[in-house]
Amino acid sequence: MGKVTGFLEIDRRDRRYLPASDRIRNYREFTIPLSEEATRDQAARCMTCGIPYCHNGCPVNNQIPDWNDLVYRNDWLEASRNLHSTNNFPEFTGRICPAPCEASCTLNLIESPVTIKTIECAIVDRAFASGWVNPEPAATSTGRRVAIVGSGPAGLACAQQLARAGHEVHVFEKNLKPGGLLRYGIPDFKMEKHLIDRRVQQMQAEGVNFHGGVNVGVDLDPAQLVADFDAVVLAGGAEKPRDLPIPGRDLAGIHFAMDFLPQQNRRVSKEPFHTNLPILAGAKRVIVIGGGDTGSDCIGTSVRQGAVSILQLEIMPMPPEHEDKLLTWPEWPMKLRTSSSHEEGAKRDFGVLTKEFRGENGAVKQLVCARIDEKMQEIPGSSFAIDADLVLLAMGFVSPLHEGLLDRLGVAYDARGNVAADTANYKSSLDNVFACGDMRRGQSLVVWAIREGRQAAQAVDTFLMGSSLLPR
């Protein structure tokens, strides 16, 4: 695919960022797209692999070599059609997906994979700019009604697929606007929210009905949904955060990341939020506990709010800068990853166990920590203290919230506390209730959520109609 000798003649080149000194003054996206010529050159690097492992590395199974070839040949319209045939929202994945496809690229064996994520984003942005992305309403109605609880990427993908199959789809979202963590968890400097609004408008034109500010299980009896709809899809995400139950946890100034990040997103969007406890990092010494993407988002947000200093703590040992390709490829490798937020002014420390929070006048002022060894055991005599005014817990998510919706429905849970449902039919323990996304599989990636939403839609369509033309 692409230019046969492209990978030999053309070096990898990716999108650049605005300088940190400029980008931290606002919450706008700061990625600088490649030119059309440069994007076509990068697409030309795609090899004629006998087995394109990028297909397997991508959870939605994007036909990556195919649309790389189309971009190289300047057929952007067909590239957009191909891309949208497997991915409902490439403008989301082209911005916030960690790109496991690139880790699986054959060229990654020499650490210069094809810039798949950048090309994907270029295709969909050009498609919108050219007016190629339009509503695709169903030609006929099936007369069947489906309720989807949750409007994150899994719920949105499921809703769009089912509406295009001719079903009457209603999406219930506890927040005022659709998007789930895409809107309220991902900072605007990584993905601006007008991108979600644009897709929601397309879906509304396709017949999807959105009901914002409705917390099913609190504002609405879930049994009523089961009675009123032919099928119900649970796509509410994994919202129960992992806590740190150590002495001093009740001190003021210690917050979950997902209490901190949504507040700022609402400020940027000028969406009202009702709280007597605004969480702000300005003029504070910030400690972020947890080394993943959520922790990185806390760093970038704290920088923009004017934190005095930021330190990110990770309990795991520092990973290697470079993986052993012969051991890891084409799987996703464990290696040191430095995000744009880290580059904006944060320090990191690895192999650190937080043992205690200490405070003054009821507010956190210090963390007592210790070093741990490779067996995750505390190293004797390694204790030390860190001053802090704000502590953000970004240690991942345990499971979906059981209180309200799930407990009132009475669905069965798996061993990890997720809604029990397999990937063959996505059906829960209740006959006409399905589950997909993080609520079913646990905390995961946006691209996995889209995959599960699409596959759940196919399963629901089959359940309602006896067969389905929707893709798996």
C-alpha cells in the first residue's frame, strides 16, 4: 500500500505542538496539523505488509493500509468513507487515542511507525471541512424502541448504529450535555467540545433523541425503561474511582481527579455547576498520585490554573525508556511515556508509596511517603515527606457505580464488579438489557468503547429483528 519504497525514502514526521509558553495561557487545542503534502508523504510510508498487524492493534479494526493508500493517491473522499466504515468518531480517536495501531506497525520494529493517528485525524478533519460528513438516516423505521443509558463514546456509537438500522433510539445522560468523559473528563486542550456537539447534531438529524440531566436510577426508575423500551443498553462507564484509604484521607484539599477535571471543563464551556467547593490549583503545590493519562490531564490543567509546583507520584517502578521490540512487538509495550502536559512543567517520581497525609487546621499540608522495591515492598528507612496544598488522586477506576441504576435493575456483576455480559451478544443477566463499554469491560480506552458500542448495537439489532446487517 502507499508508495512501495516510501518507507525507505521518507522519514517519520508527526504533528508538532505550539510552544508550551503559548499553549498554557488557554485551554484550546495546540496540535499543529501536517500540511496536505506532508500527510500524503507519511501515508506513502505504509508498507505492503503480508500481515498488517495494525489491523489487530486497532480495536475497531480500522483498514489502515487501505486509507493510507487512498490518501497517498489523493482520494480523500474514499479515504473518509473507508475510515467511517469502521469508526463512528475518528475525530475523537485521532486526538485522544494512544494509538496501539502504531505500536503494532511493522515499521515500529525500528521505532519509526507510520503516523497512523495523525493521518486518521487529517482524513476526518478534511471530510468535515469539505462537507462530506452528513446525516445518514434510516430509509425505513422498524418500530422498535431502544433506550441507551450513558452518552460516552460507547453509548454514542451504539446509538448511531441502531438509529441507522431504523430503530427509535433514546439516549439518557445524567449530565446536561452528551459526551460522558469525552466532554467532562478530557480537558479541552486535548479535545475541544465543539467536536462532540458536531457529532450530536449529526445524530439528532439521524433520529437519535437525547435526554440530558436525567440520572436513571435517581431521577427515573430503571424498571420503567425496561417496561417502556424493547431493549435497554447500559453504557454508563466505570465511574467508581480507586481510593487511597490512609491516615489523613479526610483532610481538605484531597480530591479525586474526576472531581477536579469536570469542574474546569464546565468553566471552559461556561456550563453552570453547583458546588460550594471549587477545586483550583492556582498558587498551590500540587501532588498528583497516579501515573496514567488522567494524572497527565490533571498536570496540564493545574499548569493552566497557575500551580506553583506539580509533582506526579507513581507507585510502580520507572519503566524503561525503550522496550525490547523482540519481546513486545506487536503488543502494546510498557515504556516511559512523556506527555505534552509533562513537558509543560511537572516532575515525576516512581516507586513511591504514599503512607500518610498530614495537615494543619484541617487542610492537607504534607505527604509521608516511602520508597518501594521491585517486589512492591517498602524499603526500610526510606521514608520522606513532601509539602502539598492540593492532592489529586488519579489512580484509575475500580468499576461502575452500583448504587442507583445497576442495583435497582438487579443485573449480575462479574468478579471485578462490572456488569456481567459477554462479547458474543453483550446481554446482561436480564433478558432485554445489554451492557457495553467501560461499564462492561472496566476502565479502558476510547477506541475500545467505540468498538463495544458498535458490537453491542449489532447484538441488539439481532435481538430485535432476528438478524442484522450492522457490522461487528
